[in-house]
Amino acid sequence: MRTGMDRLGFEVPAAKGRRMCLEKRQFLTKNAARDFSIKGVKHYDNSVQQPYRCGLCGKFHLATVRKAKK
Ligand SMILES: [Zn+2]
């Protein structure tokens, strides 16, 4: 079965690829990702998320920054 992974030109274990890319929301720009994160923090009390460029799809995703536990 062909998947989006085939276009990448390198092998990524499917489970890892899903976790770090396919299951995540995509953003075209870092700013779009950051805006979305800020909105989530303001309106839904989400934890802060850090935009990063994805090595798989070349777009941006958000990584949750875990709040330090006391
Ligand atoms: Zn990706």
C-alpha cells in the first residue's frame, strides 16, 4: 500500500512517522503554528506548544512543552 511516506525518499518506521508527523496538525509557516498555539493557550487552557519544522513533510507541527512538575 502506498502512503504519503513513499514520497519522502527515506525510510521512517510507520509508528514513529505517525507520531511525529501524520497524527499532528500541519502548518505552512512557523507563525501559523505559533498563532494556533497561542489561541489554544488563551481559549482552551492548553499547555504551551513549540513550533518546529518537520523533517518528514517539511511543514510545521507543534510540540507540547510539558509543564515542569513541582
Ligand atoms: Zn510532518
